[in-house]
Amino acid sequence: MDTNTRGTHLDKQKTGRDAEDRACFFLESQGLTLLTKNFRCKLGEIDLIMQDQKFIVFVEVRSKNRSDYGGALISVNKLKQHKLIRIASFYLQQQKCYNKVHCRFDVIGITEKKLEWIKNAFLAN
């Protein structure tokens, strides 16, 4: 990786972390409680796992420099949704609460000017 590529990669990581921090702060201001940030397993990563009353909420945070290519929900395609569902299932099994809690999948899209929160963005079928 050359110096320019490494710098760009680090910039994207910082932008992603900043977006996740902003999303977490926003969700906490809405009454949700952070359970886990950047949950990683062999299947991938979930940005935020929050508690919203009786729900465990799995949150995908999308940061975009431009909003003219569609919103956050569009960027979370069926393949990404399936991957998030599998990671969430792994998390619930690990916590020994599979089939014992209500879950939902939210998406937060962030641009410089706007934060868009989509509750129940997709369902685990």
C-alpha cells in the first residue's frame, strides 16, 4: 500500500469511527443504551448494538460524503442485510439470549448536514 492509499484508508477509518460515534450519541439521546460498539466475529462486524426498551437493536451506520446517490437504506443491499442477520444471530447465540429477546435492524445514514435514522430498516426472515 503506498503512502497516498494508506492515508486515504486511514481517513476513511476515521470518518467511519466519527460517524459511528455521532450515531451512538444520537441514539443515546433518543433513549437507547449502548451494549456493544464494533462487534466483530468471523462473519463480519456490526457497528452498534443498542438496547431500546425490550428490543436489541443492531445498527448499521453509513457515512456518505454525497447524498445524491440515494440514501443509507439503498446502500444496505440484500447481501449486506443477510450478512448482518447472520452476525446478529451469532451475537444472540453467544449471549445465550437467542429466541429470548425482540430484535430489530436499524440503519443510520450520515452526511455532513444530515443524520437519517431508519428504524426497522429490514426484517430477518
